[in-house]
Amino acid sequence: MAYNNIIVETQGAVGLIRLNRPKALNALCQELTEEMTVALDAFEANDDIGAIVITGSDKAFAAGADIKEMQSKTYMDVYKNDFITATWERVARCRKPVIAAVAGYALGGGCELAMMCDFILAADNAQFGQPEIKLGTIPGAGGTQRLTRFVGKSKAMEMCLTGRMMDAEEAERSGLVSRIVPLDDLEDEALKVAAKIADLSRPVVMMCKESVNKAYETTLKEGIMFERRVFHSTFATEDQKEGMAAFAEKRSAAFKHQ
Ligand code: CAA
């Protein structure tokens, strides 16, 4: 499929989606989010892909939902079409690991998109924010919920109520991003980490992702029980036998992803 707003590449076992609407700082218009959904479906269906990276440009990961596209929508338009959640949540539903490599602005829907990924690597020029309040609306793709879980109530409340941006240092300190990388190294580093993950047992990686995500969705007791069951089920995989044999035999594991 030919894309108008994203560039899709594969590098070995890693799928790369580059948001590419430079004139609008990668604002997430309807067409872009639909294209992202198609690209993610294709990567999920491709057995040769073990991890996915979503990135933008040096100036902007994404400056939010497309304000010009949204401005004249009525309540009935957005309600009937389940505006935002319908296409965007595809990222959060991905079973394969997804890394957000964020440089420049990640605002509004851009910040929300990054938070739907499994973890965020930030360039040193990254800026995160939920400025919707300044537009007379509120975050609509999970920002009030996910940001609060990442950085806690006080900081999330301040950011959502004032629209203030957070730089990369503050984002790392607050737990929003896993690491800061110099801007010039961001893409290489994200691809390197993704390749490392893609080299591991793919079914076990998916089980691990599911288990960490449970921590956000249930009580500690239920989450620990879920983790125990999944941990037990890894013993039904060939990859667990291979991984542990390789350790005992002092060699690298050759996972078959089954
Ligand atoms: N939607 C549509 N167009 C956007 C956009 C957006 N979210 N963000 C930037 N653009 C466009 C600008 O209109 C401008 O286009 P023109 O050249 O045609 O005028 C172009 O991108 C470049 O932007 P600026 O000239 O504003 O660039 P700047 O460097 O001066 O400022 C910025 C950068 C601070 C990011 C500023 O563009 C900005 O504040 N953008 C809007 C951020 C925002 O409010 N995001 C939240 C959107 S609502 C949302 O996301 C809802 C939700 O929860 C899903």
C-alpha cells in the first residue's frame, strides 16, 4: 500500500513507522491514523517482524491530533464515529512490542500516542505536553489516564490543567520515558533495542508484555496470579528449553519463536 503520511520500512526483524507530515509537525489527521493502523496490522501479521518502532522527525514526534480537521466537528460527529479511540487505540492493542522514539514535540495526541507504546526513548530535545485545555477541550486519546499512571497525579494534573510542557530531563525523572538519547543517536538506538528484543523468543516476549500491562489493569494480587500462570506457561515453549540449555552450555540461545 502507498502511504501519504507515514513511511514504513523494515530493518531485519524490526518494523519502522515514521510519521511523515512535516508541514503540520506530524499532526495526527484521520488519514495518518488509518495508515498507521494498516501498517501495524501488516507488521503484526508478519512472522518475520519481532518488534516495532514508531518515530517522527527531529522537530516533532507529533504535535497532536489535527486541530484544523477537528475544529468544525460536532458532538454528533465525534460521538457517532467514536472519534480518536477507534483508530488510535490500535497501537495500544499491538501484541508485539512497540517502542516510541520521540524527538521534538510530543503534544496532545502525540504524547498520548507515545504513551500507548510499550516504552518511550526520548531524544534530548523531546518535549511532552497535553495542551488540549488551551484549545477548550481535554485529552481524548488516554492522556488524562495514562499520563497520571506514568507520572502521578500532581504532575499529570498540573500538565493537563495548564498545558505546560515537560522536557526530556523532567520526563525521565518522572518515569514517562525510559531513557534519554542524544538526538543524532535516537533512531539507531531505538532500532538497536528493538532488534535485541526481536532476537528473543517472540511468544515469550508477548507473554512478558501482557504480564507487565496487567499491572495497570488489575489489583496486585490478581496481577501476580496472572504473572504466575504466564510464567508457568513459558515452560510449555521450546524457547524456554533452548534459552536455559544455552545458559547451562555457555552458548548463545537460538530461539525458534515457538
Ligand atoms: N494540528 C494541525 N496543524 C498543526 C498542529 C496540530 N496539532 N500543530 C502544528 N500544526 C501546523 C501549524 O498550524 C503550522 O501550519 P501552517 O504552516 O500551515 O501555519 C505548522 O504545523 C507549523 O506549526 P507552527 O508554525 O505552530 O510551529 P511552531 O514551531 O511555531 O510551534 C508548536 C510548534 C508549539 C508545536 C505549535 O505548532 C502548537 O502549539 N501546535 C499545537 C499543539 C496542540 O495543541 N496539540 C494538541 C492538539 S488536540 C489533541 O491532540 C486532542 C487529543 O487529545 C487527541
